[in-house]
Amino acid sequence: MGFDELATELHKSAEAEGRKLTNAAEKNAAKIVEAAQEKSDDDVRSAKKEVSAQIKQESSERITSAKLSAKKIVDEARDEAVEAALHDVWKSFKAASHHKGTYQELLNRLVKEGMEELGTKDAVVYVRDEDNHLLSGYRTALLPQQYSGGAIIESADGKIRVNKTLDEAFAQRKSELRKQIYDQLF
């Protein structure tokens, strides 16, 4: 074998080796691209799952928040309805209490109860100016404007007071009335 033949043989052998390496590199590159594509697809699926989970969580939180807000609004509306009804009951109670046929009897009963609670007859009875003529035999004084009727009985020394006003009688039953109104309305 001559030098030319050896060079040709080496050249052919190098070309064959180059083709093998190129084919192997192309196959390896294809596998790398395929693996990268699979990883990319996995990453996309994972990201979609994560985003979907976040969306579900945020949606759930918003729904819960909306439900709480709606409940609060409904509760506030119920409270307003109850308070409005309670105000109407107060107005009716006050009007019924001031009825000319029964108010004097009611006032006398309240003063008598107050005197018994006070434990003495030596007291000052605070009543409205227009109620002064309904009581006899008591020292009277002017009931503050904030009260709608009834009386405040105060010991002569001013140390003890018994509140027998219509406002106080209503206030003592207010929570019970509120519950009854709520039960009737809802």
C-alpha cells in the first residue's frame, strides 16, 4: 500500500468516523431537545396546576369574604329593623302610659313602689310639670326633660334615688322586647 492509498484510506476512515460522530451528536442533540421539551412541558403543566390552585384558593377566599360581607349586611339590616320596631314599641308604650284614664293610677303606683324601695316617706318626688297636679301629699320637684314620665323618688338627704320613670321601666325590658321582636320578624 502506497502513501496515496494510505492517505485515501485515512481520509475515508476519518470521514466515516466524522459521520458517526455527527450522527451520534445529532441523536444526542435530539435526545437533549426532546428531554428539554419534556421538561418544558412538565414545567408548563406544573405552572398551570400551581396557577389553578392559586386561582381556586383566591376564588375561595373571595367567596368567603363575600359571604361574610353579605351576612354582615343582612345582620345590620335585621338590627336596624329590630331597632325601628323597638322605637315604635317605645312610642306606643309611652302613648299608652300617658292615656288620661290610666296614667294617674300608673304614676301613683310607681311613686308608691319607689317609696317602698326607698324605705321612707320622707322623700322628694321628681315628676313632670304637667304631672304635678296628679300627686298629692308629696314634696315634688321638676323631673329632668330627658324623661317621658313617671317619677324619680329621692331621699330627703339626696343620697338615695329610685328611678321609676317610664324610660327606666322600658329600658329594663328592652333586651327582652328586642328578642321578642327579633323572633317575630325573623
